[in-house]
Amino acid sequence: MHKKIKISILVMLLILLCTLFNGCMNHIKTISVNNKDYFNALKCDNDEYNLVISESSAVDNLNNGYAAQADELLAKSLMDSGRHYYWYPHYITTIVIAVDTGKVKENINSFNSLAGVEEKIYIDSDYYNYITASIGYSLKKENYRLDDAINYLKEMERNGRLSNSNTELPIWICTDTQAVKLKRGNKNIDIIIPNDGTLSFVQGILSPYPLCFENNLCNNINQNDLRTYNNVSPLYPTQEKYSNAVIYTDYRHFNEQSTNVIKKMRRTVFEQRRYSTADGQEHILSAVFFITLTVLWIAVLGLRVINKRVKLSFIIIGSMLILWLTARCIKWQINSPMIERQLWYSYYLFQFGIATGLLYLTSVTDKPSSNKIIPLRILPFIVVELFLLCLIYTNDYHQLAFSFYNGIENGSSEYTYGIVYYLSMLCIGLQTFIVLLWLIVRSIKSPNKLNIFYPVTFFLLIFLYTVAYVMRLPFAFESDMTVVITFIILAFMEVCLRSSLIPTNTKYKNLFKNSPLKMEILNNYFEKEITANFDYCLTDKQKDSIINGKNTIKI
């Protein structure tokens, strides 16, 4: 009892310290922004607040108790929903056309005029919602629909003139803030405000608590290449040219039309991810579906498998699949690059676990009476995998597994593979090959010789898919590797169970109910008599023959 009192006091002290710490932290007002120029402008203006640059969404930062950079549409949406926030508008971004006049000779003055241009056009995926809304507005004004812009862009992409990856193209559809940065590096860049109309979006700080900004903030913003209402930066077009740009305020219509913009841009315009998840909502739904499927599959194993160690191997494999899918689901919801990378690195823990679980299955099936906790054949692989995992989890420091050629902050999408990655794939591939050989041997010695077709087919699928994914072939790289591998492994194990390549207890109830007392089983495969687990020698057909009255079956 005395020990329990001590533990209770310690827990209460820890809770008190955490409360005091959080109370102190709340006095430090943090402003999170995602634009470096805006960060510099605010930093010059006021050192009273803790300014940070974050890739997290405005909503996530607000939920964490921070003030956050947001646009006016989001600010009005949250404030009208009843939440108490303070809104501080500071600068404006407008969707424009940036043209390198040294490479493009055609006259471009509107979105419609882009249809007659031969050069390819770059469109930034970070601003799909702004760009599609602006193009839709230029076509149908206030009552635009997302499909109006999607059909317009699809027609451009049909001729191979649209790209969301090649930033070296001479024409950009982007924000004027991006265009000004291009102009600083290339004097030939002409910033065009489309005369058929475009949209402007007010940017500022949305805060759960009141903030105070200095009077010279406007000058600081202009000096950092951002545009205000009374713009004075010579890099931007004149204020008269912005007469065709409308500050859009109907946040309900904007939110409604932007809901599926990522999905439609990927599938309809660029014809990507047509057979896999394309946005956050689909990522979550697919993960939940396959997690549920895997849990149900594991749950019925107790009715199908007698050997406890065989059952354990299936639970290990299924658990690795569930954790892999869960990590993937969480990764899509996290906006912290560091946490996102660590979740990404954890994928290889689960891949190692699946490969080792399959190898463990071969060991416990061959030697069901062995008392060794870790079979000798898998021990070297476990040691190597632990070493490789240490290198993968510390990849940020040495980049031997993944090399981030455009900076670690862009590591999730712009990277190349290193020696540690290839060694990891070799380790997984070697274990998989051993399992394949083991299944082939069992298939050859099985009464049903067609069983060899199942393991060879499924392992070929995994091998070819993995190679295509590493080579970044579109049909594989644009799919969701976690979901595809999970589906293949579940299908493979189910087929192995149904074909008796892996022992099950199917039809045992009828077998023992109808078999004569003098039944004996002669097993040439193990060269000894099996008296307990008949799954190592009987197929369903042979079990049926016993049920139908035969006394002795020779295998």
C-alpha cells in the first residue's frame, strides 16, 4: 500500500508540472506562417511573438493554439461557424500567367489565349484550388463550377501541354507572388493579369487571441516582394492592370467547388491514380477497409489452424499489415515533415516483419514440435534487419537510405534510393525467395501438383510490382504500394491455406466423426507416423475419402 501511495503522489506531481508548463507556454504567442517572405516581413515588424515557418495547415496550427497564416475565405468560414478568432489581413495573391518572353513569341493576354500556344505550361499543385477557381471564374464568372476548369485543363493536357512537375517550362499559371520570384531570376518574365478575369485572395493572420502589429508592417511587406492594397513594388504589374482581378468572398461556393479538386486534377486532367486512392479522404477509407479486412481474417484463424506456432506466424504477418496501414493512414493526416518522414521510415519495420513472419511460418511448419523460440534459420535475418532499421531511422543524418536531392524539407516527394534501401530490399527479397522455394518443394510433394501455380504466381506479382515501383513506372508508382502489397499477401496466404500448402484443420469434425477406429495414416513425406496434426499430410480430397469409409490412406 505504501508503494502505491508513492506512485500516486508521483503521478499527481507529474500532472501538476505538465499543467504548470502548459500554462507558461500559453503566454508565449506563436504565429505560424508558410511563406518565407511573409515570415521576414513579420519578423522585421515585431519581435514580441514567436514566429515559425510551418508546412502544417492553418486549421492544424489553430487547433494547436497558434495564430496561423490563412486566406480570407478560410477566416470567414471559421468565424461564421461560431468560432472566436481575430482576423488580420495583410497582403493579396492573384492567379496570373507568367510568360518567358524570350522563349514564347505568341501574344498571351488571357486564359483562353493559352489554347493557341504550342509551348508547355506549368501548373503548381500547391495552388490547385486557387487556379481552378480562377479559371472557372474567367469562364463562367461567379457561378463557375469546378468541372468548367477541369474540362479546360483536360483539353490542354490532352495535347501534352500541361505539367505539374517540370518547373523549367516557359509558361506558368501561378500566383503573382511566385511570378515575382521568377522575375527576380529572369528579367524576361512578363506577369500577365488575364483580361478575361481572374481571382485574388487576401492573405493574413487568423488568431485565437488578439495581436498587435506595427504601423510600418505594410512597408515591410512591400519590401519582401508581397503585394498590398496600395502596392508600391515595381516588380508587380500596375494597379490598373489588376482591374480584371476580383477578390472573391463567397467562401461557401469556393469550399464547395474545391472539395474534390485534387482528386479530379490527378485523375481527370493528368490521368494519374485512376486505380488507387487520389486524395486524403480516399487514403483514409482504403486504409480502414483493409485494416478491417485483415482483422477479420486474423479473427477466423482460430477456427482454421490448429498449430499454435503456425497461428502465431499468421498473427505476426497480419499485425504487421495492420500497423503498416495504420502508419500510412496517420502519415496522410500529419503535416509535420519530420513526423511524416519517421512514419515513412517505419514502413520498412513492417516490411521486415512481414518477410520474417513468412520465414518463421516455414520453420514452424517443418518442425512443429520444436521448442526454439526463434528458429535458427531466421536469426541472422533478424540481426541484419535490426542493423538496417537503425540506419533507416537515422537517415536524416546520413541519407544512405534515401537521398533528398532538393532538401530534406521536400524529402517525401523528391528523393533517390541509397545503398541501405537496396540492402533492405535484398534482405526482404532473399527471405521471400526462401519461402518461395519452400512452397515449391511442398507443392511438388503434394498430391495436387497444380499447387505449385499459386506460390509462383503470387511471388511473381510481388516481385514485378516492387521492381516497377522502384523504377517508378507510372502504373506502379502512381498506385498505393501499401494497399497493393497488403491485398497480394492476404490473397496469397488465403490461397495457401485453401490449397493445404499451409496446414489447416478443415473438415476435422466430420473426419473424426466418421472414421473407423482402426484408421491409420502412413506418411512418407515426413517418414514417420502422424498421430496428432493430420494437416501435414492430408488434402481435403483425402479427408473426404476417409469420411466416405476408407480405413487407410497412404500418402
